Amino acid sequence: MSGGARRDFVIRPATRPLVGGVPVPSDKSISHRAILLGALAAGPSEVGGFSYGGDNVSTLEIFRRMGVVVDDDGAGTLRVHGVGLRGLCEPDGPLDCGNSGTTMRVLAGVLAAQPFRAVMVGDASLSRRPMSRVAAPLRRRGAVVEGEFHPTKAGEITPPLVIGPLPAGAALMESDESLAVASAQVKSALLLSGLYAEGNTYVREPLLSRDHTERMLKALGVPLSTVASAVELDAARFDGSLPAFSLQIPGDLSAAAFLLVAAHLVPESRVSVRGVGLNPTRAGVLDYLRARSASLTVEERADALGEPVGELHVAYTPLGGGLLAGELLTRAIDEVPALCALAARSRGRTEIADAAELRVKESDRLAVMASVLRAFGVDCEERPDGMTIEGRPEAPLTAADVESHGDHRIAMSAALLGLVADGETRVRDVACVGTSFPRFAGTLRALGAEVDVV
């Protein structure tokens, strides 16, 4: 669900439990990296389970623009004809990242080492997002990265990003970075630039962010070592080539989180989600639910290029509030809007802290989610780095008419709240949901919810 005329969700209160077993779209983070690593590999790679979400399609089309041939059967199976680390071609115009901050920041690490100039652009939302966090460390290792000056923040830049060319005969230098804020995107950009560098790449984070890039590079034989939240790429032991691979992309745990929350909102629900990625650096939402005594079973069944994969089974259980902060918050950063919806129906108070990062996502998710909660009659107090939410577990919430603000996670979280409201709820401008969960409404309908797209 993307592009075209404006679309809204219309949600009616649930009159029966949500029951069934469903898949979810493939993991966005792994999909980005599968396309990128397949493009840089020496030979054709097979990638299955591609979901055609808007963000991942942006990454796919960008590599096509740089000369990578991708055969697509239209049903989620791609054959990516890798051109090797040095085989990308100069694009004939700007590279459109759409709404995808991951595409722009992670790809910056690859473009930083190329002998050509590339310009990355995005939509209105992405064009407001800060990029110094990735540009500055790349510059320190010798890359040319420029952007637009931020209108209000001195020293900050925003897209378009102009990267390269790396001067003839030059190479990226050793990099030793201690990130002020844990960021998988910045860490990935530095590690990918390290594939081209003459010296080692060291990245340290205050807390361990998601480690998909490390797992996949290790599985492809790249000499990486990790200790706690620090990672090193040993350039001297890297042979300069990535092998082709075969990968079935796991389901997206962030998408599954909305279904897990839905099952905890509607009494007597029983929901299973198949083929989900269970990477522990992404599994904060599962640990948060366990800490609330949720009825949750996790069955690990497979491994996909270093990524654990399995099934999730959840049954409705009344939950209490609690604290979401620190290391747990880092591992559940994308799931915070969904967990705000859960907090609205939990007993007592839920406190979210250490989440200032959410103010520079597709929307200011703290401010927007607080406004959505209040529209449904839920008391909450917004703070600079989080919020407190007073649960209303007994009476139905107040039916609302709310805006998505162009943010897919806000749109889906508001739809969940509509399941336990006292009348029909409308969530406006939901085409953005296509970036991560194109069949969200249909999946809820398959479980028994009454959700229309109008």
C-alpha cells in the first residue's frame, strides 16, 4: 500500500478474539543488507522472501541505477547479479532513497569509497532528518560527504547528500570511532566503508545496537571480531571479495510486534507469527513482554546467514505497566509506538525513557504518539526523552479520528487502539504503511479484526 490517492484506515471495535497464524513481511533491516551485499558480491546471489515494502524497493532500485542486474519473479524471489566491491557504475542522476533513512545512511558507507560522485535524495520527511552522525565519521576516514545546512541546528546537515568521488589513487583510512548514541545505521556505514579501507575499522557504542551487518558479514567470511558493544574489522585479513550467497529473509520482528500487541489488547485472542527473525539485538519487545508476564512462546527453528529464525505464539493476558529504558529500550526502539498502544490498556503506569532518538524518525514519534493517545482518552505526559502513560484497562477507549503524520508506525499503532475503542476510529493518510507492512490491514482482517482501507 503506497503511492496513489490518499488512503485511510477505518477500524471498528473488536467483537471477537483475534485468532490465527499469519506471516509478516520480511525483515526490512535484513532486506536492505541482503540487496546491498548481494550487489557487492562476486557472482549471483539468491534472495527469497523479499516483501516489496517501499524502503526496500528504494534500496533495490538504487543498485539497479548503479549497474546491478536483479532478476525478480514478482513473488519475492530475487537473483542479484553481484558486480564485486569495485564494480558499481556512476548513476546518471540522483539516487532516490524515498522515506528510507536506512538506505541513505548505510549506503553512504559504500558510496564513500567509490571513484564517482553520487547524490542521494529523499522525500520531504527524509529530507529533514539529521545526517551529520554518519557524514562526520566518514569524513574523518577521508571520504567526501556534503549536505544541506540544517535550518535551525548549527553544524547539522540534511539531505540531499553529495558523496565522493574519492580522489584517484586515494583510499579510505583507518577509522576508530566511539559513537555518542548507539546506531546500527552509522555502525553499518563505517563497517561497509571498511571493506574498502587500507586500515582497520573500530566502532564502539554505549549500548549494542542491532547487529545484522556484523552477523551477515561474518557469515560471508569477513574478518570481524566483537566484544560487547565494540566491533573491529581487520583489513589486513580481508581478501577484498564477498562470496555470493543464498538467503531466505526472515520475517520482520518489528512488524510482528503489532500483532503481538493486538493479541494483548483484544480479550481471548491467540495469535501465532511464522518465520520471524529472532536476533537478540532486536528482541527487546519480546523481553519487555516477558517481563510483564505475557503468555508468549518462542520457538527457534532455523538460521539464515547468521540470523536466528523461529515462530512466536501469544495468547491474551492482562498486563501491567513498567519501565522501558536503557539497553532494553535500545533493542525495542522501533517498537515503542506499538508498546505505547499496549501501555494504554495495561494496569498502572508505563514509563518510557532514553528515547530522544524517536524525535528524529519519520515523525517526532514521542510528540505524535502522545497526541494520538490523548485523542483516544489516555492520560500521558510527554518528556524530552520519553513519556509516562496511565493505562485504561477497563472501559473502552474513546474512538478517535487521527492523522498518521506520514509515519507508518504511528498509523499502525493508532489502528490497534481503534480495536478497543467505543466506536469507529479513522486513521488518516496511511499509504505510509506500505513502507514496512503493505498487508497490515489484510493481516488484521485474517485474524478477525474489522479494518477497512478507504
